[in-house]
Amino acid sequence: MKLTRRDFLGSSAATAVFATVPLRVDASPASEDVLEITAGSSKQRLYRPDYPPSDLWTYNGSAPGPEIRVKRGQRVRVRFTNGLEEPTSIHWHGIRIDNAMDGVSGLTQDAVMPGEEFVYEFVAPDAGTYWYHAHNRSWNQVARGLYGALIIEEDDPVFDREHDLTLMADDWLLDRNGVLDVASLGSPMEWSHGGRLGNWLTVNGRSQPEFKLNAGEAYRLRLINVSNARILEIDPNRFDARVIAYDGQPLAQPEILNYEPLLIGPAQRVDFLIVPKNTNPILIEEMSGDRPFPFASLRPVAGGELKPEPAGLEPNSLPEPNLNRAMRFRLDMTGGAMGTVVETVYQGRKLKGSDFSKTGQVWAFNGIANFAAEPSFRCSRGETVIIETVNRTAFVHAMHVHGHHFRIIERSGSSVKEDSPWRDTFLVGPNQITTIAFVADNPGKWLFHCHMLEHAAAGMTTWFDVV
Ligand SMILES: [Cu+2]
């Protein structure tokens, strides 16, 4: 689906005024102290300054919530208070975390009830770009603003804090008044088609922010797609950037993309290396619309110190899958508008036709819609798991494995490099088969679901058990 920002409020993106903002949204704990995070409602302007603010749900009063920044191996302690009127929990996306701290309501913990607290405490084993977000009725809670960045720093960071920018891109659906359209949340149309697609992109909760840089110096840009369903289309060659990490895991060396656009699915992250050569403004554009939309810009100023380019990022130590001795699992994805219809089990009952459609469920994995009492598969700790994902629907999906990073080993219609990058979320196109492999080295109950949050709610959620 194409973005129609051109029509939105009759405005033109090209006339946008960029406002310079501080590099950072918020601070982080300086030590191993407990960080307090409270979910609640607050007002925040999403559109232009002369438009009213939206009623959002936020962590500590803003969307995104505070950026959490710790060193690899440092303990993260968050005392979370639920100030919402509905149950919630926090998931730490991409972290190879202790299962009890994974924050999945109904699987790894009971949802935190309104007015109650939960203490999250974990050690992040990998440096990189991660994020946290609500994991109960996520289609509703994330759409309203419950997310924040989680940055795990290397032992000896290559980029200092002034050269390390986080850009959380969110795709909001605004109404004619420029405020968040809450009336459409949960619409069957969104659930059965491409998910909730918005008409306005913000970065760090702001419209088209501008970041001031020093020309000649090297910067790390951590782009995080926190949209419910929007796949961002970015061409890094248009702003002279190289890719240095995907989903938190660094590449061996910075890579110039030899194709375009780069698709960044919901929940995926891409880190870029950028060295502004002169003081010309640099636009970061989203390409899926009628024309490139500059959703953020960089303004280099003269006087930067010319320094040698930094060394590559230090890799994390992830267990390499053993493809010769692996458990294979096939996941058949069905349903949705214009999709294959199969007899589907929902909450233990086999349903057909209108009986199924009455449930509000639309999609299924191996003929089962949503959580089942039994996992999709069980495997032993340390075993390599190969998952063949067969998308028999008419839509692209963004599949996320909790608690593990994987490599893509096969993709129908395209070739895959032998050492494809580590990821925690992958896109699988309509009628495409994508196969991933990972070592199931983290015991517990792990969710495997589509990160298009409407799809997850409408059936595309399952789990596996590492015992
Ligand atoms: Cu999906």
C-alpha cells in the first residue's frame, strides 16, 4: 500500500520546517541504580506546531520513553509501574534475555494490573541497538506510544555519545485534526490486511527533526522502526550511509548497499555509519510514498575535527547453528484477506467459515490461530533449530523470534549469503518461503510471531519451548 501523505491535511512535505532538537530524548541511569518506568497517559503533539496534541500512552510521560543505555554485561533494573487503566507488560526486544524477564503477558508472566508494579532485572549479553515496548494488546498499546530505545554499549565504544544518535521512527495514523486516530484502532480492515498503516512519520516523537553534526566526523545512526505495521523503505546511498549493524548485531565491516531500497520491517533496526563531507544538509527519506519523504535531516556544521574513520564494531559472541544436526520445523502461514483459507483451530476448537470469522481471528500458523496450550515445537537446549516459514498469504510479514538471533539460510526467489547477518526479525513476502536457523540455547517459552501487531493479535502468534 502506498503512503498518501500528499493528501494528508492538504499539506506538502516539501514545505516542512525542520526544527533543531537535542540529540537525545532523555537520559539513562548512570549506574546500576533502579530505573523507574511508569506507563500512563499524556499529551504530546505529533503533527505540526499549530495542531493540537494527541492523547498518548507513554513511558514516563513521553513517546518514546526514556532511552535506556547500559554497558554490555551490566545489570538492567527497571521498576515498572502500570499507571494505565488496562493490564500491560514490557518486552525487551532483541535481548537474549532470561525467559522470566521477556515480558510476554500470558506466556512468561502475568500482565501487570493497573496500579501494580513489576521489577524487570536482566543482563544484556550483546551490545547493540534494541528497544522495549508493551507486550499486552500491543496493537493498541504500542500504537498509542508505549515504546523506548534500549542501547547496549560495547565495552569500549567506537563512537562516543556525541557521535551516536538514536532515531526511533514511528508511523502514526492521524485524523483530520492532526491527532492520533484512536477510533480506528482494532478495525477488522487493519487486522485482515496489511496491519495499521499511518499517514505521518515521526522520529523520537517529533515531526521531521534536524540533528546538528560536525562535518568530517563519523557518526553512528541507530534507526529503529517502531511502527505497528509500516515497512520503511530507505535508500542509504541517498545520504551516503553504510550499514554497520542489523537488529543490534554488527557486520564484519561497514557495507555499501548495492540494491535499493533497504526494507526495514516493524521492530527491525539498522545502524548506519555516516561521515558528512561538507555542510550540505542531509535528508533521510522514506521512499514508500508517492515521492521521497524527508522524515529527518542532518545539518553538518563546519569546524569538525577530521579523524581517521573508526574501526568496525566489535562482534557479539553468538552460537553458530549446526545445519547438519538440526531439528526442522515448518511453519505454514495462512489466512488474511485474499489468502488461503484452512480449517482453523482457535482456543482448542476447530472452526469453519463464519464460526471462525466471528472470533475476530483472521490468520493461522499451521492451522492454529493465536496462542495454543501446546507449543509449536519443543527442542532441547543447545539444539540447532531450522524453521522453514511458508507464507501462503497475500501479505508480507515481519516474523520475530523471541530470545534468540538467527541467520537466514534460504529465501525463495533470491540468493542468501552463507554468513547472512544475524537478525531477530525477518520479512517474508507473499508466497515466499524463508528459512532461518539458530541455536536454541536459551531455556524457556519463547514467542514466535508476526511483528505487524494487528497480525499478531489476529492469529499470527505461536510459541516454542526450549527444555
Ligand atoms: Cu504479519
